[in-house]
Amino acid sequence: MTPTGPMATAHAQARAAAMMAACAAGSCRYADPGRSRAQCEATHVAGCAGYEAHTYAEDGGPVLRWQRCPRFRVWWRGEKDRLARRRAAEARAKRGRDVPTEWGEA
């Protein structure tokens, strides 16, 4: 977790609280791990962008620390698998084997 600065402004704390409330209510951009990156980025749900934050009291005032939300982590594991499969298929096609039907001549 990385601090956003020495002091967490009221605006930043409110935004973090709104994002976490939206995610807890199920309005999360990454709620469906089967969706592609383009689908997730095209979805602008109210508040949640895949992060969660917590405010801590430290010397000098409140500090806001951000991290990725658990739903994002699950989605990212699936996205890495999709990327690996696509890259493997592209490598096979580049070598001339297993050319996908949409790449062949019809």
C-alpha cells in the first residue's frame, strides 16, 4: 500500500469511502472475472475503479493508503490466463500452425 501523501484530504477520504461502498454494494467494475479488459474499461459504474482505501492516523494527521480490491485481484488472475492463451495462439499462428479460422482465407 502506498500513501497518497502526508495528509489525507477530506475530498480524498470521501472518494475512497464512496468507491468502497459502491464495491461492497456489488457495483464493481471487476465483479465478473470472465469479462475482458476492454469490457471492464468500457464500464463506468458508480464509484468503483478496482481500488480500496483506508485512512490511518499517523504523526501529522490522517494518511490514506490505497490498494487493489479483492475483486480486481481475482479478475486479474483470469486476465493473465486469457493473455497467455492469446499470446500462445498468436505464436503458433506465426509459426504457421493452428491458424485460427478467422485468420484463414474463406
